[in-house]
Amino acid sequence: MLSNLDPVLLARIQFAFTVSFHIIFPAFTIGLASWLAVLEWRWLKTGKQIYAEVYRMWVKIFAVTFGMGVVSGVVLSFQFGTNWSGFSDVGGNVLGPLLGYEVLTAFFLEASFLGIMLFGWNRVSPKMHFASTVIVAVGTLISAFWILSANSWMQTPQGFRIGQDGLLYPTSWLAVIFNPSFPFRFVHMVTAAYLTTAFTVAGVGAYYLWRKRHISHARVMLGMAMIMAIFVAPLQLLYGDLHGLNTLEHQPAKVAAMEGLWETQRGAPLILFGLPDQEAETTKYAIKIPKLSSFILTHSFDGEVKGLKEWPKDERPPVAVVFWSFRIMVGIGLLMIATGVIALILHFKKRLFDTRWFQYWCMALTPSGFVAVLAGWFVTEVGRQPWIVYGLLRTADATSPVLGTSIAISLTAFVIVYAFVFGAGIYYILKLIGKGPESLETAYGDHGIGKPPIVTDLAGEGGKQNV
Amino acid sequence: MFSLENIVNLPMIWYALIFTAVFLYILLDGFDLGVGVLFPFAPSDKCRDRMMNSIAPFWDGNETWLILGGGGLFAAFPLAYSVMMPALYIPVIVMLLGLIFRGVAFEFRFKATRNHVKIWDYAFHFGSLVTAFMQGMIIGAIVQGIEVEGRRFAGGAFDWLNAYSVMTGIAVVFGYGLLGSTWLIMKTDGETQNWARKSASYTVLYVAIFLAIVSISMPIMNEQIRTRWFTLPNLFYLVPIPTASLLLLIAIWRDIHSNREVRPFLMSFGVFLTGYIGIAISMWPYIVPFKITFNQAAAAPESQSLLLVGTVILLPMILAYTGYCYYIFRGKASHEAHY
């Protein structure tokens, strides 16, 4: 039975699974690191203990999330070779240095200064500690820069030539790194990470307010998160729109799939909902708004929008996944903007921190950023199929000479291990949230609290120190 | 386009750099993996806490060298990367799973309640053990050679698995055990240090035995290696390497049984260095033994040039701030408990 398994499909599922799992963690830590830097800066500036206490609660959650991000990320850096060696061979000259720079400029920086950030409280000055937090935050952004540049190059490749041996050779590094979709993808993703963090923090703050615990800490959390919702969520809509227009220019088939449009037409309608049918080449039960799609994409009600039938069947992405993921992402984005608007109204009515239903609302939106990030990546990654390097190398031609059986087993192992390990991670994060922030006088004996854990008697009994 | 091709021998520099990155990985993650290997044998839970704390600020940085090794191989020798990873599919995946368990154990263990701590103790130990064993098997498989046709791996799913690679797997487990125990001699005292000295004296014996087996077997198994080591005048130049290993092992043995604290650790580095140089000499000039040389696998000169510029600038900085972190967390893991 196992020998009938399609190695290409299995390799794709395995990569989709491991990369989807991984992106959850950076999506959170990119935003969290920046927020922690802001908190520590507020603390040093104002001297208010409350910021330090919020910092010390969230830095523990940061540590757990970051750890999971590291271990799930190491897997990816090897999977390019274990599962996509055809791709590594053909694209290595172009993409290799980008990933190399990610390690050299970001990973070492993050890993080294994370140690000081977590364990260095009593060993370095407050300023040096703050510097470490900032360095870690900058490190996460540098990392995002390189990996999104590499991903964007696979979407919109340029700055290379095809050698006689069929391999790709770089001709301009600036063109490679700053390829057409990169600036849009970078801004869109980093903003998404900030919003993901903001809504997670908001949800936790709302939970404390709802339970009437840690009120003053919760106000800091919810308040700062709502600043993001008010100002950044609308910007994200703009960035997303610009990113979409860029995609229309370079990957029109992806946009056709996002819109569920099959026929090329002028004055194309916006399909709100429907069931795209790949076989029948139509979107069934479509609820349409006339001409709106043309307006959004071409900024003219009679602009021409290309439909999927422009491309041969074997060059079309799986439409339904792209179509629905796009709607989930946009829907959550709109909910986030609505949250900002409501928060603004409540703020002026001076009811932001004691409106019961708004607390439920924020709690319900706690995981929204993660869902939107995943949905967004589904749109962009599934939407570029069947290509791994757009227009150049098909996914099916990029695989490794590895048996389907091997991949089936490794995929199963990944599913089981990830479910167990990351399930435990979420459990510990929830426990940390349940415990909440501690006042600095009573706090003792954990990450970044009082004495650093490296010297703390974690076994508890005191007893003989000289073990 | 920018290229250093005509100024320096790019493939050779990168060959050296990749070997260096992998070596630094083996040394640095070696000692914290070694601590994981020794973990359940420690005399008390308190010892285990100290052991864990002694490496907690460093493990992530140490593991980054593995990513540099993998990423660097991809960047500088994409052909070697795309041949070796499929060839070593199973051990690489198992190693990655091992790294997951031990990596998360650091954070989870600090957060866990008493009865959960045991789970993460075992995750840490078995994760480290499996990782070390797989890395040893990977080395064993590589030195035996890899089947290649054209630009692709052409062997079977289990080519890497044989008695020899099992032996090298066990060898690396003991090697990391030596690094881990000498690290603990340096970073702890009292009961933990006494136990670490005992562990070191066992592991150093096994390391000596395995080093001897590998040194003797590699020339027997492969004619190229035999010719390289046992023809004149090579022999004269190369004899100092195994001699140095032997002297270092003896010195470690003496130091463990004296009150030296730092030197055993540094000399364990030395033993690894001599062993590693020995392997590197045997592999030269191959990057996929014994099919693809580093020149054949080299990425385009433009690619190697770009990353070389970054490496020349960034690597000293990385080493500097890594050193700074070790300096910040210097001293005994347990002494600080007094203040």
C-alpha cells in the first residue's frame, strides 16, 4: 500500500505541514519581541514597575514560543535538501546566499542575545538588558527580511540567467534580493505579525479584565494592543491591496484564483462567496457584486481582469483553497479593523476597559491573527502552484530521489511529534497566562525573575547549595 | 557582476569554512548534547537542575552553528547539499526530531510542575542521545562514501545503515559525553563536579578506544585514505596528529584525577580537533566522498563571493558576541546561589 504513495504529493504535504506549524511561532515572536522592547523602554523611561511586570510575564511566553520556533525552523533549513533537492540544485546559486545571510545576520544575533534577555537580569546593566531586547527584536526583523526575500524571489524571480547546464545563475544581487513582490510581502507579513501579537495580547488582557484579575496590567495589555488595532489594522488593508495589485501584475493566475474568476472579462464582478469547481471550470452558487472586482484590481469599472481559462489546465493553481483562504484572511482583517473602530468609540466614551461584550469580542479574536497569517500564506503558496519557482521550475520536478514510503513515515512522525511537543507548548503558555503577571517583590525563581535561574535553586528545598 | 573569483580560490576557502562551521558546531553543541546524554545518570535532581542551568543560555546559539553548516553547504556547495540530504534522509529527519525534543525541554522544564519535570528530563536525555547517535551515524555514512549518478543521489534509503555507522554513532555519543562531562567539571563544583569527574574518566576511555578503531579502520576500508596516510613523506607530516590525540587523552585522564577544572574541557576540544583534522585529511578533496570534489560542487563564483564578503565581516562579530555571552554567564553555575 505504502509503495503506491505519490512522493511529490507527500513531500508537499510534509512541507506544508512543517512550514505552517513553524510560521505560527515567528508570526507571534516578531511582534512580541518588538512589543517587549517597547515595554522595557517605557519601564526605563517612566520607572513604572507595571511595565516591567508585564514584560516579565510575556518574556516567559516569548521564551517558550521562541524555543518552539527555533526547533521547528531547523527542520525547514534541512528540508530544502531532504525533500526538494531538485530545487536546491537548480536554485542553490541564487537562494543559497540569501539563506546564508539569514543565519549570519539574524539567527546568531537572536540566539546569543536571547540568552541575556532571559537569564541576564542580574548580570548586565538595565541598559545592556534593554539593548539585548532591542537586538533580539531587530534580529527577528532581519530574519524576516531574508526569508521573505527568498520566498518572494521564488514567486517573482528576476536577476538571474539560465545556464547551459539548466541551473540558475545570479546576474544581479540587488535584482534578486529586491525582487518585485518582496517589498510588499515583507511589509504585509511584518504588519501581520504585529497584529497577530496585538490581538493575542488583547485577548489575554480582556480575559484578565473579564475575570477582574491583574486589572492594571490588563489595561496596559489591552490599551497598547488597541493602539495597534486602531492605527495598524487599517494600514494592513492598504498594504494587502497593494500586494494584491503587485500579484496581479506578476502572477495574474493567482489573482484569478483568489477571485474565483474563470472567464476573462471587462467589468468583472466581485464574487463574495461561491464554490469554485476546478473540473467544471466555474464558480458555483456565486454571490456577486457587479463590476467591483474590475474596480478593485484595475481601479476602473470596465477594466479587464484575466480569468483562469487564460492558462492551460496544468498551469492553474488549486482554486478552491486559494479562493477560501483569501476570504478567511480578508474577513479577519475586516474584523480587526472593526475592533479598532469599536475600541476608539469605547475609548471616547471612557468604557474601553469595562465593556463586558467587548471583552468577549477580544477574547474571541485572540487566535485571529494566527488564522489570518496561515490563510494568507495558503493564498500565496498554493496560488503559485504548480510552480516552485514561478514560471521556471515545477514543484513536481523539484523533489528529492526519496521513496514515498520514507516520506510517509517521516510525515507521520512529524505529525505525532509536533502534536505532542507543540501541544505541550500551548499548554504551558496557557498556564503562564493563567498565572498572570507577578509583582516584582514576590516573583522569584523563574525566567528573568529576581535571581537568574542559572543560579536559582530550582529543586526548591534550599538545603545544601554546594551541589 | 561582482566576483572574487580571480583574486582568491573561492571553492577552497568555502571548503575550509564549511569544515570550520561544522567543527564549531560539533564542539559547541557537542558539550550541551553531551550534558543531555549524561543527564539521567546524575546523582540527584538538584545536580540535573545545575546541569541544565549551566547550558540554558547557550544551547540556542550553539545549535545555530548547525544551521550555518546546513545553510552554508546549501549556499556554497548546493550540489553536495542536494545529494547528501536525500542520501541521509532518515538519519537527518530522526536527528531533527531529536533536536526538537531536547530543544523544547529547556523551556518546558522550567515551566513544568514537579510531576511533569520527569517527562522533559527524558525528552532532554533521549532527544540529546538520539541526536548525538544520528550525527555519529551520519559521519560514519559519509566517510564510507555516497552513491551518485549525474547530479543526484542514486543509492537506497538505508545505505547509511551498517555496523560501521552504528559504531561511529556510539563513538560520537561517548565523544559528546566527554565534552559534556568536562564542561560540567568546569561549570559546577561539589557533588556534581565529583560525579562529572567520574563520568569523564569513563567516557575518555571509550573515546580513546573508538578513536583508535576509527583511525585503524578508515585506512583499511579505503585505499585512497590508506595511500594518503601511509606513503612517504605524508606519513611524517601526519604522524603528529594521532600522536597529539594520544597525548591529549593521557593529559585529560591525569587532569580529571587532579583538581584541574578548565583544562580538561579545553583538551577535549583538542582531542576533537585532532580527530576532525584526521577525517578532513582523509576526505580531501571530496565534499561528497568519494564522488564529488569541492570544486565540482561549488556554487557559482558570484554566489560564493557574495556570501564570503558577509562571512568575513560577520563571522568575527558573531564570534565576538558569542564570546561576550559566555563571558556574561561565566563562573560556576552553583556558586551564584550564594548571592
